Amino acid sequence: MQKTYILPEELKKELRKIWGVAIFGEKRKAKEKFEKFLKEKKFKKVITVGDYCSLNLPSNIKIFDGKVRRKKIKKILPYSLKCKNQRGTIQKEAWSTIKKAIKENKNVFIEGEEDLLAIPAVLLAPKNSLVVYGFPKKGICAIEVNKRMKKKIKNLLRLF
């Protein structure tokens, strides 16, 4: 698993699908629905991937790149881990950095792009965790980490 993966063009459409639970709606409403969902489920860890989710939602681990929809933002969250990850890839270095972040509950700043890093987050997170990422112009998606979802994501990764 811990190698560099490059996203093939034909998989982009598959990755735009909803993986997990869709929490759509206006910003404030989506946040309220998400917080209610968190209270009901009691997850071990919550991992947000992307600046929008990391800035606006409660989580134990935040993975972000300082951009929203590829435009730099002014507010950068505090972080203690950092790694490079090129657009359209999951770099080898990202695996070990995310693993450490999950183990130690630390935030990760990504030099490059974090879009695909929900994949290693799901695979590396303990069962009964939640990985949350933004769904542009609609809301967020929340992936409940369990055996079935890990298998689904592993199968997807095989197509890279």
C-alpha cells in the first residue's frame, strides 16, 4: 500500500461519486447536521480532509493544503506535520505522515494538494473512525471506517 499512486484519467468520474454519507445543504445547516451525526455515532477519531472541512468542522486530525477550490486562503490552521503531495497522486511520503497524524492526533499541512488523501486516511484510520471531505458546491461526505469500507477503498486503489 505505501507507495506512490497516480490517479488514472478514467477513475476521476468514479472518485466524484459519493463515498459514504452525504451531508448536503447550506454551510450552517450542513454543519448542524454533521454535529448531530457525530453525537449519534460516537466515533473513535474524526479526520477532516480539505481546508473547508478542516476549518469548519470539529475533528481530531485535519489534513489540508491552504487552498479552497485551488485558491489560496488567508487562514491556515496550526499543524505539526507536513508533507508533499502532487495533484492527482497519493505520494509514498503521505502514507507515513498520515499514519503518524492518526496515531498522534496531529494536523497535517500538505504542500501540493490533499484531494486524494481521504483514501489513505480511510485505510489507515482505526475502525469506527470517520473521514470527512468536501463535496464542492453541495456539502460534505462522511465515510464511516469499517471493514467493508476499507475493502471497498482497497479495491479502488488497485485501479490506480
